[in-house]
Amino acid sequence: MHVELRGVSKRYGGVQALRDVDLRIDRGSIHGLVGENGAGKSTLSKVIAGAVQPDSGDVIVDGRQVHYRSPRDALADGVTLVAQELALLPQRSVIENVFLGIESSRLGFVIDADVRRQYAQLSDRLGFGLPPKVRVGTLRTAEQQKVEILRALARHARLIVMDEPTAALTIDEAERLFAIVRSLQAEGTTIVYVSHLLDQVLNLVDTVTVLRDGQLVQTGPAASETPESLVVAMLGRSLNLAFPEKSFPAADAPVVLSVHDLTRTGALEDVSFDVKAGEIVGLAGLIGSGRSEVARAIFGADGHDRGTVELDGAELRVRKPSDAVRAGIAMLPESRKEQGLLMGRSIVENVTLPHLGEVSTAGFLAGSKQVRETSTLTKQLDVRARRVTSRVDTLSGGNQQKVLFAKWLFRRPRLLIADEPTRGVDVGAKRSIYELIARLAGEGLAVVLISSELEEVIGLAHRVVVMRRGRIVAEFDGRTVSEDAVMRAAFATAAAPAPSTEAT
Ligand SMILES: Nc1ncnc2c1ncn2[C@@H]1O[C@H](COP(=O)(O)OP(=O)(O)OP(=O)(O)O)[C@@H](O)[C@H]1O
Ligand SMILES: [Mg+2]
């Protein structure tokens, strides 16, 4: 499918999300779209897929001008979107979401043997191994993202727009997705691929387009770009892509967090480790290896059957997250939407209100002190918003992630548990977050860092703990750790059990 945008503009209130964009997407190509948080990538994706109507300009598909009024219109033409913000029906099963989907009104549709066979084929092809009958609302973010991808593929679209499809996938799952994208291309499907992972983009796409402040700044063959050249185009300046220098805590620094024999049947087994003041401990492992479960158990989001957690030498008895918050623990959860932010509230409310979601927030008014302190934090984190009183749901995905970070830092915790802290944020903001984590550790904060981006764990952590099947299987010194060693421990390639069985 050949798509052309001519002079496309879109405004949200005072924000010009897209400005006079001219773009050609060739039939059968894989077209990359990159840009800073808020550059307009998702808006452009939604325009192509009918989820947003431009204020002006033309969308021309295979030589014909189209006016999609909804994703369903676009789908009828063979265009579909894997959205950045998951758009699934939580009460429905996986298979229902894949084949019915939100845009369907086909009430008579039944999941019969034929549909189940199609599901099995699709699922095999992707190697996702998602049980078809599970309710989507009970799945974790990473699994929900897989449902989105399955849904797009089940539609046999001629153009698929993927807005950060790998944000929640492991390295091997992402590789499998790339193989599928390439085979779709070989079958004649056109793909628009949005991502902040510039290496991935350059390996995958034929053509890459850079957006900045809603404007198209360049478009051309991926082969003539490097991550550095893309960064210059995205930011209008170059950026040091190196990690901040590691400053290791003193050998006699006090232990802040001490976890002993933490066990939750079926999820965690005898997990023990310490984190000192000023130390960044990275938890590595595949999705489902128990990393997030450790975080959730410490934070009181899940219970545990056995074992203890000590903070500053005193046993911690947390029954719910608010207990952990009071004790001085902050957790940046993996999903900002369900666990982190009140989307209808302002930035300053989200940052300064205590225990959002647990107290009634009616009648809360942010005072000038809150506004001032929030502004300081959002500046440090480079949150791009018109003002701190803007509603969180008017921000781009990456900027929402930064607000979530600001919310936790506002509480000046003793221990920060950061679960995928840079998911969806752009290269520039990533570096700001790395520098901030390193600086806070330098000031004595204890940090547990979980990330699927191995480079991030290795680049920041003073010590790397590797988990597999709910246990700690290896530990590496941050001075000498390598990606290779961590991967080997995470997969246990020597024993070679199929890794996909771990993706629960
Ligand atoms: N529903 C909305 N209401 C108001 N403003 C919006 C809305 N959606 C997007 N915007 C604004 O439009 C601009 C472009 O947002 P968009 O989501 O397209 O960026 P993006 O490039 O996808 O960013 P990210 O990398 O963070 O996902 C941003 O300034 C954003 O705040
Ligand atoms: Mg986006």
C-alpha cells in the first residue's frame, strides 16, 4: 500500500502536534519514524490509521484521497495500528481481543474451532505462547502488548503502523517480531515502525523519517544514517550517548535494603540480596524470571509466603504499597497507565498528591509551593508540557513516564525501585534519567533497577543480579559485567531449556 501525506497539520489546544507534514510511504517498505517525546509520532500514526482526523492536509492511499473517521474505516481499507497506549478490552479473553477487537461491531461473531486454529497458527508463528482464554485484564503489560500485535496481524492488513511495539518485549521476542515484520514485507505488507531504540530502527527499516516539534525534518534511506546522525536530526544538536561514570559506594556504606529468602510459591524462591546506600543494583533476567515479582513483594503490592525484608536494619512489614511508601520506598512501576498516574489529573496533582488512588482527591488544590517544587523536578527530568497544571493525558507517552518518575522522586525515598524507568522515553530524556539515577545514588539513595534493556542495567548498575525462574542464579560486579555473561546466565544456555517456557 502506498500512502502519501500532503500538508497534514493537527493541533491540540495550544499545541501544534503536526505541522504541514509531507510524507511518502512506499508500497512494501518498512518505514521508520523517530523523534523526541512529543515530536508527533503517535499523532502521525493515528492520522494514518484513522484514529485522529487532521485539521488540514490530505491523506492519499494508493492514489485515492481518503477521509477515515475511525480506525474501523481505516481497517476496511486494510490499515491498522498497534497503538502505543494499549487499547484492549480488559474483560474479554485474549482470543476475543485478537479477533473481535475494539473496532468490531460484529456481534454475531463466534470463536469456533476455525478461529481457534487461526489463533494457534498466529501464536505459533510469533512464539508468544499466550493462552487464548485468559482475560486480558489479568495480563501484565508485556503480555497485553503481545495481544495488540497479534490483533494487528490477525487483521491481514496491507499497512500496519506499529507505535513502539517492542517497548515491553524481551530481546528474543523483539527479534522474533522483526523476523515477522520482514516476512510481512516479503508478502507485500507495508509497515510504519515507530521506536526510540535507534539501533533497532536502523537494523529494521528501509527508510527513516525524523520528526521534530511536529515537523518533518528529514526522510531518507536508513543505510545512510547512524544512531548519532539521527540524534542530531531529532534534537537539533548532538548528545553524548555514554553512560554517566559509575561512582561505587564505599565498602563500609550502610546496608539500606536487605532481602532474605523471599519466597512466594510459584513466583519467587529463596531470593536474598542486599543494597547499600549509594548502590545501584540491577536485576536482570527474562520477562517472567521474577524481577518484577521481587519488586512487587518488597513494595507490598504482592504478599510473600516466607522470608524477610529489612530496611535500614529493621524488619519491614508491609501489607500494601502505602505502607512501603511511608517506610521510604518508592517504586516506579512498569505500567504508568494502570499503576501510576491519574490520567484526568494535572501534572502537579500527580506529582504532589500523597498515595494517589487511595485517598479522595476531590477538592485538592495545588498551592504555589507544590507548583514550584513540581516545576523544579519536571525541569530536571525535561518534561515537555505547556505548564505543570496541564492534564497528564494531554502529554505524549514518554512525557507521562517522566511525570511518573517525578512523582516518586518528590517523596525523597530511601530506596528507589525502578522497574523499566525509561520505557518509551526518548534518547535525550533517557540520558537525563540515567544522570539523575546516578546522582541520586551519589547522594546516598539505594536503587534497585530493573530493565529489559540490558545495556541500561550494565551501564548503570554497580552490581548485577541475574534471575531465572524465580531464583537468583548469578551475580556480577558492575566493573566487569558483560552483556554476554548476563545473557548466558539468564537463558542458562548450557542446560538449554526452552526459554519461551519462562515467559509466564
Ligand atoms: N489528546 C491530546 N490532547 C492534547 N495534547 C495532545 C494530545 N495528544 C497529543 N498531544 C500533544 O501533541 C504533541 C505530540 O504528541 P505525540 O503523542 O504525537 O508525540 P510522540 O512523538 O508520539 O511522543 P512519545 O515519544 O512521547 O510517544 C505533544 O506535545 C502532546 O502533548
Ligand atoms: Mg508516542
